[in-house]
Amino acid sequence: MTHILETESVLQAKAAGATGAIYPSLVDKRVIVTGGGSGIGEGLVEAFVAQGSRVAFIDIADDASRAVVDRLTPDAAHTPVFRHCDITDIDSLKRAMAEMEHELGGVDILINNAANDDRHSIEEVTPAYWDERMAVNLRHQFFAAQAVVPAMKRAGGGVILNFGSISWHLGLNDLVLYQTAKAAIEGLTRSLARDLGRADIRVNTIVPGNVQTPRQEKWYTPEGEAEIVSAQCLDGRIQPADVAALVLFLASDDAKMCTGHDYFVDAGWR
């Protein structure tokens, strides 16, 4: 019977467009992605849809997000759901999370992906800008997790994956507030993993390197990108699909004993 069920799951995922590893345990799982309208987030939405998961995502970019839904819907086992939400407004975030939970019928997996890496100098930082940077890069991850924990407990477990960044491990220029927030996320993950583990809720951090997205290409010239590749152990530029491959594994039952740690997909950038 198990073999039959897994075969049906594999067929579902293939029908939805999965091209890499297929995880039967992700079929029909209820997934929420923050910042799913572009870049890495778009790659995550696409990857879970291709696994046959039920996916909802939030973003502030309405046109781009609707385009993601339109692009993925024809081949999707479950049409992805988009909700407009400003993650710095916690009341709005809570409402959006509740709406998505209701539409999905629960939450099994939360991907805390949303962030903003605008460059800034030390001299230009004001208390208001500090608070705004923490709100967009750190605070929402806790409150999104807080919002889904009751549903995960009712379901008997779940997965929370928080997105960190390679940047603070390298100490890059002009990102002091972004790197402060991203460093704190690794502490948040450790704490949540400890407090939620007995409820069978696993919590890990994804630490991407420099991923080739339109936004990152805004910051780097071709010469700058070549410098990044030369500092990596591997040739080539990391793609959203490379990050999604790690996320899918950690979200699946194959990673059922993985929690409280940081997982890098950075091509060995040092």
C-alpha cells in the first residue's frame, strides 16, 4: 500500500512540473511563503507547486505576484494563492496569515523568506531607519512563526524555515543593519527549535550565498559577479532553484531529524 501511495504522489508531482527530486511527503502539504512574488521567493513557490503542495504566498508586489500565479496555475495540482501584505505591519501580517491558513485548511510548512537588502552607510542610519530595517528583515519572521504554531500543533507537527544570509558571515560593506538582522535570525531559529521541538515542529535556517536574481544584478557589475565566483569554491552562479532544492529537502519528511541548525547553499563562498 505504501508503494502504491508513493507512486501516486510521484505521478502528481511529475504532472505539476517537478524536474528535480520528488518528495512524496510534500504532496498536498500546506505551505506559506513570505516574499513569494519574485527572486528566491518565486523560485520557492514554483518548487512547492511542482511538488503538488498547496501553496499560499504574500508579497507587496501585486503585478509580479499575480504573474507568478498566472504562470504556475496551468500545470499546478493546486492553484497557488496570493495575498497582498506589508510584512512590516504586524496586524496586516496576522490577518494575511489567518486568511491563508483558512484557505489552505491549515499550515504544515512556513518559509520565512521576505527581506530587503538595501545598502546603507553607518552615518545615514537613524533610529527610525534602524526600526524599519529590523521590521522588514527580522521582526516579521517571529510573528509569522507565532501565527502558524497553533495550526502546526493541531496537525501534530510542522516545519519552519527562516532565511538568513551569507552576508554577515563574510562581513560585507554597507549592510550593517541587514547583517545585524540576519545574524539574529540564526539565534531565533535555535530558540524556536528548542521551544517547539516537543511538538514535532522543526525549525532551521537557510543561508543563501549570492543568488543570481534581477535584484542582485542591480547591485553587482559583471566584474563584481566575477569576483564573487572567484571567491566561491565552485564555479557558476547560484540560482533560485538551487536554494529551492535545499528548502524542499528540509521541508520534507526525509529531513525529519534535522532541526535547530543553519544550512548553507553558497557554493563555498569565503
